[in-house]
Amino acid sequence: MFTTIKQLFSFFFPSLLTDTFSMMNLQRQNLFVFLLLIIITTNVFAECTCEREEDEGKKSEALKYKLIALASILIFGAIGVCIPFIGKIVPALSPEKDGFFIIKAFAAGVILATGFIHILPDAFETLTSPCLKEHPWGEFPFTGFVAMVATILTLLFETSSAAYQVRSHTQARTKNHGDEEINQAHSGQVAAHTHASHGHAHGSMIQVEDGSLGLSQVDRYRIVSKVLELGIIVHSVIIGLSMGASESPKTIKPLVIALTFHQFFEGIGLGGCIFQAELKSLSVIIMGALFSLTTPIGIVIGIIVTNSYDENSSTALIVEGVLNSASAGILIYMALVDLLSPDFMNPRLQKNKMLLIGSNVSLLLGAGLMSLLAKWA
């Protein structure tokens, strides 16, 4: 019957029939293309799920790689944080020598790349996850906001700590000066007491142009080293926990080497600051041990909570994203303001052309190598 109708239409309306069937063919083609696009889009976005991922590999194999990562990160992190202290054995690498500028520039590049390339993108991805509610997480750039607040708080902490130390030394000098005058009235040993009291009061402070006391480089590095370690530790706990909670050997395997070098380079940066802070031996050991153990401890915690930890839950995403954002803000500030700016503005570096070129190359090398690790980490 369809054939008869088609013949009648072709006899009376030949052009209309041709146009109609051409349009039907075109519509079928469009429908086919549309369905194909839907299938491709579905396959592309199928991986984005808020459900907990099932075990893609054997748990025993994943555990093996986790234990290898734990030992590797622990050893190389400890080696990295100890390298700047070789300056006590090798005079060429001591802070008084020009070579130390090159080491510090490399370390600062590593820390800068850690903040910009490793931590900040992860924070953006976490806080813009489709697993979080659109309100408020999709309506405001919380990652940049938290990083900015962390940067400002770091600045306020450093300035307030420096001001507190300056006031403490100033009050101590005033008190000692008053005691000195009383002692002078009784003993008459003016010159001896003046010299003794001034030496005791100044300590690690320096004299500024107006005659008042200012914060010395050593005291500044003591503040810097503590804030820098805080930023690194926060990030290290998160990456350790994420690795420990993963059950996919395919995911963990490339991270072993990447995170090992990541921890090694960060250790060099932190160790340089600790070395210049001239802390007591016990403080140096504690800070070095905290840095070396933080990521392995995070891995152990991740292994323990593997069955209950859901990295796609809203609580985990928010906590991880906020901490990563704050950590990125701290590390970026520390690298630019506390590590790079003082050295590159130092007349000793600016007057030495070869040292300036070497420091620039070292900075780019440190930032470049650390950025390259983002391909696997």
C-alpha cells in the first residue's frame, strides 16, 4: 500500500515527494549524529561520579606500593631536609659563601611551584567538584578567597611576631640600662658595666638608622622556618591520606616516584630556612623529624581508614579543599616574600653578575623540575 501511495504522489506531486523524502533522510542523519554525540558525552563524563570508586585492583598489591612509598618518602624527605646542613662540613655551601644563594634559589623555586602547580589546582578541582552543592560552593571562588586570607594571615603573623620580639628586646635593654645606672652609682665601674649591659641586651637584634633595635636576619628566618613548615605539613598530611586511602595500584604506582622527589625537593627548601635560623640542635631535630614523618603518617592513617574514607564525600572535599587552598597561599607567600625577594634584592647578589645569573638559572630549574612532577603527581 505504501508503494501505491508513493506512486500516486510521484505522478501528481513529483517535486513535493522528492523534497519530502530528502528531508526525511536529512532528519535521520541529524538524529544519528545527535545520538552519537550523546553517547560520546555520556562516556566522557561517566568517570565523574560522586559514588565511591570500587576496588580496581588487588588490595594486597596496592598495600605493597603504599609501603614502598612510605619508606621511600620517609628516607628521601629526611635526606632532602639534611642537605643544607652539609654546609657545616663543606665550607663552600655555608650561608657565608656565594654558593648558598644558588641553593636557596633552587629551593624557593621548588616551594613556589609546589604552591602554584601542585596544591592550588587540586584545591580548585576539589572545591568546584560536582559532588558539592551548587549553593554556596558553585557561586563563589572559595579557593582563591581562602588562599588570599591565608596569605594575609601569614603576613600578619610574621609582622606581629617580629614586632613582639623587637618590643621584648627593647624592654630588656631599657630594664638593663636602668639596672646599669643603679650599679654604676654603687660600683663606679661605668665603662665595664655599659659594655656588658649593651652586649646582653642586643643579643640577636641589629641597630637601625634611627638608633633603635630591629629584627635580625636570624630571628626573621626563625619565624619564616616555622610558618613554612606549617604550610608544608598541612599539604603533606593531605597527600599522604589520599594515597593511603586509595585502593588502586594503577593510581598509586606513578605516585611513588613523583611524591618521593616532591618530598625531597621540599625538604631542601625547608632545610635551607631551618639552617639559616640557627636553631638549637633539639629544635632542628624536631622540625626535621616532623617534616619527614608527616606524609608517611598520613599514608598510615589512610591505610587504616581505607574502608570508611570516601574522598568524594562533601565533608572530605570541603576539608581537603580549604586546607589545600590555605597551604597554597602560605607557600606562595613564603617563596616570594621571605625567600626570593630578600636574596634577589641583596646588593651582594646584584653586584655579582655571574652569581645573579646562576641564581636565576637555579630558580628556574627548581620551579621547572617541580612543575614537571605534576605530570605524574
